[in-house]
Amino acid sequence: MPLLPRWRFMTDEAKALTKRVAVSAVALVLAALLLRTLLPWMLLVLVVWGLWRWTRR
């Protein structure tokens, strides 16, 4: 069963909405993957910065 069985019969507005939803879903997945890989580094940088400020007092 195709994902979009009636693509040729859809209106232009419905096709545009479908494409927008697909692009948004891909963008969300990429952002989630990027955040997942960068989050530990961001936390490490924040901890080092906090320790640096604390020791400089």
C-alpha cells in the first residue's frame, strides 16, 4: 500500500501541505540528532566555564 495513494488526485494545496509536513519532519529529526550529539559537549563547556568563574573569585 503506497504512502500517498492518491497523489495525482490531490489538490495543489493538499500537496503543498504534505510537502511542508515532510520537510518539517525531516528538519525535526535532524535537529534532534544534532542536539543529541552536541548536548554532552554543551554541558561540559558549561561546567568548565562555571568552575573557571568559581575559581577566579
